[in-house]
Amino acid sequence: MIKRITVIAIMLVSVMGMAQDKNKKMTFEVDGKCEMCKMRIEKAALGVAGVKYASWDIPTHQLSLVMDERKTNSMQIKSAIAAVGHDTKELKATEEAYNAVHPCCKYREDNSDDSNSHKKDND
Ligand SMILES: [Cu+2]
């Protein structure tokens, strides 16, 4: 009985903690490597209705977001990002979506950060 009350209490607290916030801040990791990935990831995130701000950091691979929880959730955003070829921990891009990214953005083969590689590209 006490156990059940505890479970209910924990559920209530977590429900209150998840109260919908129209300016919810969130950060999660997205795989990618360069400036082109940054543009692609941010564009995909901002394309989701309810996303107000998206900024992907090249060295840390962290995507910072501000979103309206009444309109969207992190899984929707992750789906949009996976659809343009970028992996998150929860959702991997399909082989097809991944193959569609620019050859120099093939982050799965090479984990190194090469944020300057596009600038060196002369042709
Ligand atoms: Cu890239």
C-alpha cells in the first residue's frame, strides 16, 4: 500500500514537472561534423512547428533548442533531423537519408571535427 502511494506521488511530481512550457529549453546530441551539417540540422529543427530557436554546436555536437511544448516534442524534432540524415541517440537516420548528405558530411565514417574542411575546398 505504501509502495503504491509512493508510486502515485512520484507520478504526480513528474507530471507537474512536465507541465507544458511554451518556451521549453532543451539540449541534446546530434551527430554531424561541419558547417554544412550545422545548417542542415538547424534548418530541419526550425522546420518543425513549435521550434523557436535551434543552434547546433560543431565541436560538442550539442543542439540547443527553444520550443513550444504544446506544439511539438523532442521526438518530432529528432525525426525531422533523422529525415535529413543526422543521427541522435534515440533515432538513427535511415541508410537512404544518410547517403543523401554531402560526401564531406559522412560523420559515421570519420568522427573527427573538420569544421574548416569546406573552407579549404577550392573546387
Ligand atoms: Cu557536414
